[in-house]
Amino acid sequence: MDAWHRRRRERTVDRGRADCRDARRRTRIIDGSGAAPIENGRIVIERGRITRVGRAPEISAPAGAEMVDLSGRTVIPGLIDLHFHIENDPKLALRQLSHGITAFRDPGQWDEKFDELRRMIAADHIPGPRIFTTGPHIDGENPAYPADSIVARDSEEARRDAEMLVQRGASALKIYFRLPFASAKAVIDVCEAHRIPCTAHLELLDARELIAAGLHGIEHVTSFGISLVPRIEAEAYRQAVLKSNDARRDGRYRLFTRANLDGPEAQALYAVLRERKPFLDPTLAVFERRNDGKASNVTPVLASGFAKMKQFTRRAAQEGARIVVGGHSVVPFAGRGQAPWRELELLVESGFSPIEAISAATATAAAFLYRSDELGSLRAGFNADLVVLRGQPDRDVSAIRTVERVMVAGQWIDTAKYREY
Ligand SMILES: [Zn+2]
């Protein structure tokens, strides 16, 4: 921590100086691309950006650079949480920042709900977390979450709502499941016109049709339920949920329990995944149900449904879907601000390698934000958003929990402070 305090003083007395930093002596680097770790790495950072990354013997530090000794540590890109609900808890975003989540997207909220977080970030003079918003969900009548939705009654209203949200700064738009197909298509078309991603919580809409129509991303593995069972069962589920949003609660576990991942419905879905390669944000952690001896209300259907959700997530990736990480803020088996860590662990439980899980939370997530040229990788020219870990997450993904330092835009974050939030 000495180096960090020294750095702060320098910064206040001499703001104009080159902001250089160097990780040295057997520092391991996982760059987010999916490549094997660099075992003896060095990173040079100037003015908030990475200027060089590679093997230490091949990279000399610029004259006058401040050196930071990270020997024995592993450096990964800052994690990106693509499904973070701020609700009325701006402090949670800062607590997640202390856990290495340097950027997030809230997939359904009025922009006004971020005012307090933005005020806190400005007051503390910190450059993050980076905030990506979508505005409220665009849903149909009788919306699932009225307070977080705009209701569009037809495709023209959906188009106008989508345009309005983009004008107000949405970096993506989110379709919600009561929107009829024609309205959903209108939202997708607005996204394409403005070159921003369109994501969706489907569940009542057929993923095969929406992805073929140009949908870029899908939130929640449960969005695929009706695409994995025979159509008579799918329609029964749709009608039950149309009648009451609560029918989803156990219904989606029943659908997944019955889903045949090699059946004709699934095969038709895989054909679309292979062709379109959409992003899939499974948010497994929010659906996690397991019999650990304590939770007595986990029925066999809940447990088997969740097991099938994990199997499907892995299969979807093998068929072409690009997996990303969304923590969903509050989940059953993670402490406060730790949902993204749990999601990484669940991806590994689902059959992904730890390196693949890290890419899902970094480089692939940046691609879903359409920010592949500056976020999510430790590469020259990219933002210096990074996390220093004591453990080795490529060997055991749970080492993601050993966060020692967090940097955003070249600036170390006071993690001890925000861990209390
Ligand atoms: Zn959500």
C-alpha cells in the first residue's frame, strides 16, 4: 500500500505528469482474450490507458515510471457485470467495485435512479464503476415489473419509446416478455439503426424467432424455456404466465426439467445460435437452487430444473452463443456484492474452463457492450481497468474472491472503504 499512497501524493502535486505504472517480478497476467496466462508479465500504464503488455524481459519501463511490485499476484481485466439492478441501492455498485467489478450494465431502470450513484462517484473523485444503462424495460400491458417498465401497446408505441430511450442516452435497449413480436421487432430495428445492442428477457417470446429477427442478446437462461419443449407444452406455459406473472416461479424449473437438449425444438434453436451467435447472459446465480441440507424448500423439480439450466448454458455456448456474466445483484448463494463471483463459479460448474469464465466477464462482455476496442482486455490502447488477485483464478475460479487491488482508468480504488458499503 506504500506505493499507492506515494502515488496519490504525486498525483495531487503534479497532475500533468505521465501516469506510468509497472507490474513486475513474476506477475501473472490473464488478458481476458482466453489466452493462457503470461507467467512473468509486465503492464505499462500511462494516462489511464494501457500502453504495453507482455513478458517482463521484453518490456522496459519508461523513464521515471512508478513501479508497483505485484510479485506472486495475478492481474485480470476489470470484471463487467452485464445484469446489475441498482434498485434503490447505489452503494451496492461501489461495493461491487471493491470486488473487482469495474463496469456494469443495468438492464432495466429509469436513468434518474443512477443520479445518486453518479453523485457519489463525483464526490469521491473516482473514475468508476463505468455505468451502462438501458432505460426501463419496454414491456407489454400488465408488465412484470411495473415500476421498471415502459408499457408499449403496439409496435408504433414500442418504436417511439425505443427512440426516446436512445435519445436519453441508453447504451442498449431491453425487451420484456409481454411485448408482442411485432413490437419487439420494432425495438430491435431502432437498436440496429443506432448501432446499439438489443437484449431481451423472453420467456413468452420464442428465442428462435427473435434471434433470427436480429436480437443481439438474451438475458436469463430461462428465456429459452419455451424453445426447448414441444409446442403444446410451450403454449400451456405461455398462457399460464399471461394469466399471472407468478406462474413463472416454479413453472420455469418444470419447463427445464422436461426440456430435451437433443430434441427437435432444441436443434432448431441451435441452428439459429450457430448462424447468429447471440450473446447469452444466463444469470445462473439468481436461479440457483440446491439441496445443501439446510434449504428444505428445494423440491426435486427445482434442483433438476437448475441442473438442466447449467447443462443448457454450456450446450448453447458449444452451439455458438457468446456467454457473458450478469450477477443480478441479489442471489441466493452469494454475499452482498458477490453475485458476479458466484456467477463465474457457476459457469465453471457448468463445464466452462476458468479462463473461459473470465473471458465471459471481460472481453466477451465488452463485445456485448459494443466496446471491444477499449474495454475488457489487458491490451495496449485499452482502458487501464484491472484487478489484482492474490490467488490464481485460472487454476481455481474461486480465487476470483481474493481481490487485493482494483484499478479503474489507471487509478487505484480505495477498496477497504467500499467493502463497507
Ligand atoms: Zn434482471
